[in-house]
Amino acid sequence: MRILFVTANRVGDAVLSTGILTHLAARHPSAKFTVVAGPAAASLFRNFPQLDRLIVLQKKAYSAHWLALWRKCLSVKWDIIVDLRRSLLAYCLKAGTRYVIPKPGRDMHRVELLASTIGLEDAAPAPQLWPAVSGPPLSGDDPVLAIAPATNWIGKQWPIENYLELARRLTAVDGAMAGFKVAVFASSGERAQVTPLLEGLSADRCLDFVGVGDLSDVADNLAKCALFVGNDSGLMHMAAAVGIPTLGLFGPSRTEHYAPWGDDCDFVRTRESYDDLVGTPGYDHRTTGTLMKGLTVESAVEAAIRLKDRVEMKTR
């Protein structure tokens, strides 16, 4: 049995799609999967147990990448095609069953929307990753607070000095996470954004995981952390998917669509609503600065402590 799974270009959306991929794999344990993903997200899938082929969909002018993908897939009679990009590809290939993601409902979480693609509206499977079994390790006996302070859009980026203050307060001698080390996660291209945080933390308590390994390695290291705090980003969704307590910081994005998914997840947002932030006169997403200043350090610290306490209460 052969299944073609076309997932997202962005890391966050690709992570959220892993729930239905895992569901299909469990339903068809002998199936061979071809996974199509964008360059940024492709390494998430390299350890997927039923992976037969991983195709990196590199965008080309005039949408020529779709023609190239069609040619790569044309010779196969697919038993199932899942298209989460809403392209025409599924209708241009031989297939037994085709699933194409529907248009989103206004208040539907992305995980629920993805689940509805294959008829699982009432039982959306949680995202799940397949961390690398080897790679640059996060090791040691001290618990670790993971922080991911960078984003690919400045509007969603909480000021870096706020992250530094949050980390200092939480890990202070009298803080709720006293004795924790702080692991800073970001891509290699985001190092300039996070350098003030790396330099502001005590050298013996700071772990630099900027640009270390691919996304499967990052998933492995995130899974070893005790708690995650970060912007609405792919790393936030990865943290939730590997099962660690995850706090997302939100402003100009909709929590009803993209809050971290899972029982041990939570979010805190700016005083202003999404509509307030993006509905101001003259708003332009291409030129705006950060829209996260309405979230105070105090609010984020309190939310992180509440999440930590809530998770610890479950294990007592």
C-alpha cells in the first residue's frame, strides 16, 4: 500500500499535521509513505518509521514546483493521497482515495482542521514527532528551561530583553525554577536576534542550542527539557508535540487557531486582542515592529509558574 502525504512548507503547520500522519500509519501499518514537505520542515519526517521517500518541495517561479512534483509521483498508483496544501495535485494523479484539506472555520484550531481532512473532527489526533536517536546531546542532571525567543516575523517577537528578565526571575535562587539551566533554541540564521539573551545569562547556566542539528535533533533535545517558553512558532509546536509542558506567548496571531496543543500546554497573550493589534489604522504586516509589548514580563512569569505547578500537581 502506498500513501502520498503532502504537508506544509512552514515548520509549525508541518508539526501540527503529524497527528493525522501518525493516525494513518497506525491504521495502515504495512503502508509505505511518501512525504512531501517544504525545505524548512522536511527534516521533521526523516525518522518517521514508515517513510519510504521524503520529497523536499522547493518553490519555483510560476508554481513550476508542482509540475516537478507531479512528474515524480506520476508513475505510482497511490492508494491514498492526502493533500494539505489544497493544490490540484491529488486530482492529477491516479489514486484510490483522495483527502484534501478543507477551508478553515473561523474558530477551528489547526489540529482540528487537519483532522477533519480525514474525517476525524471529533477525535483530533495530537501531533507527534520522531526525535533523532543520536545527535548533539542535551545532557546533565539539572532540569532545563527551554526558551525559543526568535520568530520569522518581527510582529510576533516578544522583546529579547523580556526573555532575559523572565529567565532570570524564574531561575533565580528564590525563583520557581531555581537550579534550572536555560537552553536557548533558534535556527543558525536567528543567532543575531538571540545573542543578547545568550550573553545576558550566566555562562554556567546557559546552554546554546542555536543552529545545533536539524529538526529531528532539536526534537530530541526539546524532549529532555522540563518546560518550554516561546513565541508562537514552529519550535513552540515542536515542544508541545514531544510532550513537555509548553507555554506559548501570543499577540498578533489567533490562539483559537494556533495555541500549543496538549493537556500540558497553555498560552498567555498581550492585553490587546488579535483584532486590536492588526486592526489599527495604518497597520501593515510588512513594516510593523513588534506587536508583543502588551505582554508584560510579570504576566509571562506568572503563567509559566502556573503551568509548572499544574503539571506537578498531576504527578503527585
